[in-house]
Amino acid sequence: MTERIEAYISPTNFEKDVFKIIEHVRPNWLVDSTSKPLITIKFTEGTTNTIFGVRENRSMDDTVLLKLFGTGTDIFIDRDKEVATFIKLQNAGLGSQLYCRFENGLAYQYITGKPLSYSLATTPKFIEKVTKHMAEWHALLDVSYTEVSEEPFIYDKIGNWVEQCKHYPKLMLKYICPDFTVDYEVLKAEFDWMDKNFNRHSMSCPIVFCHNDILLNNIIYDEASDVLRFIDLEYGATNFSAFDLGNYFNKLCGLGKMDYSRFPKENEQKIYIKEYLSHFNYLIDKHPPTEQEIHAFYIDANRMSLASLLLWGVWAYIQNSISDIDFDYLDYANYNFSEYFKRKPTIS
């Protein structure tokens, strides 16, 4: 069971507050803290939380990461499930070690490496590495009968988040046309349409345990060991297996100013899909994928890519009103919703 520490870490008083955690997870660091002060690093802020690193010396190998939960993020994230995901990944050898939980965050192991760049991600080597690791998540992580019988992540989240939008003002979609707006009624109608058309009966891919937020900054590659890992596990949950790849295709277009010319074309998508299904089928002792299976997964991935645009558009729409992180959520919502309505007529 993960240790829970009754301590609150203030982002503005981090260097002092951090000792409340370090005395539990690295007590040997404090033997001579006056002559060997701890080194603290504030990593680039994410769009949901703030991440700090703490280490005893100049080596990054034994850095302890502290994630401070963003304001109001309990609307989006079940922190008990996030802890369970850490443990699930840890037991499968696919994630970092979780050290402890505290009042407003988690302390866990630093994974050595750098976020994957777009130029690397689109090379054959990293198409193979990313899809292989994705297949490992989907094939090797145990999913209980209860989890499989639950509503897939995509519909559980969109449905709940859309309900949060009832009292928010209309959003003008400047990337479509000046008079096109979204509000609660529009979003509810889109959710109902998606729930009716992309469900367990119409999707051919299985329900597995997914990461659900695979973007370039959440893929860490260590060149020395040639190992690639997914980080930021807070949205991990059961979902249609095609969601992780469909969402990833969107995230290749950026996080902020989106460049949808990067969205992979059908022949490019099928390269990713063939790699993914080859690894996934091998891990579950199934034959190599046929062309029919690849095309069926392509249809599902594009449905889930559309669902991803709606999901993160609603997420950003809410974050704009509650978050204190310096990120243009309104513009991000605009990009996602605009692309959603442009792409929707092409998805069957």
C-alpha cells in the first residue's frame, strides 16, 4: 500500500515545504543538509499539474519528482485511480516507482531521458518503438472484469465533463467562421451522437487498459539505454484500444498552436497500425494482422481521433475557467472543436 503523508506542498514555498516529503522518501539526504543543500528544479509546467524535481547532487539518476495537482483538477482526475495505475504499471515493469502520496500531490521516481520530438517520432525507428510500447500497455496490463464492464474512459469522461459546461459562456470558434459557437447544448448533442455511433456494438477493437493521453511530452526516450516510456498516468483507464493511437495522431499536430497538416494520411496511419497490431497480436498469441484487420482498426482509430478532439476540447473549455496554469486553454479548445467539426463529416 502506498504511504500517505499528511503534508501540503506550496508551489510558492516549495524549497522549504519539500523537506516534509524528502524526510520520508530519502531520509539519508538530510543527514547533512546544511553543507549539502538539496537541488530543486521546476520542470516546464504541464497543462494540468506542476512538476518539481529534487535531488541531492548534480546527478539526475536519483531525482525524486513531486507532482503538485492543479487547481480544480479533481473535476477531471480520480486520484485514487491514478495511484492504482501507478501500482499496476509498476507491477508490470512498465512504469516508475511511486514513493508516496501527500495532500496535494504525488512523489515518484524520475525516468531518465528526454521528451520525444516530432522529427524523431515520425521516423521508422520511433514509430516502431511507440507502437510497441503502446501494445505492451494494452496486452500486458491486467484488466479486471469490473473494469471491462465499466463505461469506456472516453464516454465516462466526455459525459461527465460536458455536464460541467452548463453554466459556461458560449465559445466562438474563430478557426471555422465568426458566427459558429459551442455551448452546453451543442456539446451535449455531439456527445449523444458519438455515444450512439461509436459504441461497443460498432467498434471492432477490444477494450483494454489505455494511457489515454499519449502526446510527445509524455513519451520519454533515454538514448543511453535505448528505452522509451510513457509518463503522466493520471488518465489511465479502460478504453477502446484504438483511442491511444487515434489520440496520438492528433497530438502529433502539437499542443497549443496545432498544425493539422501533420495529421497522418491513411497510408501513413496504416504503417503505425500495422506495427501496433503486429506487436499486440504477438503478445496475445494471435496471428499477424491481416489487411482487413488493419483497415478495421484504421476506421476505429479515426473514430477515436474524432472523440479525442471532443474530449480535449471540453477539457480545455473547463480548464479556461478554473486553472491557474499559464496556458491558453481557450485557444486550445478552439483548435480542438474547430478540427472536430471540420473532420466529423468524413468519419463513418
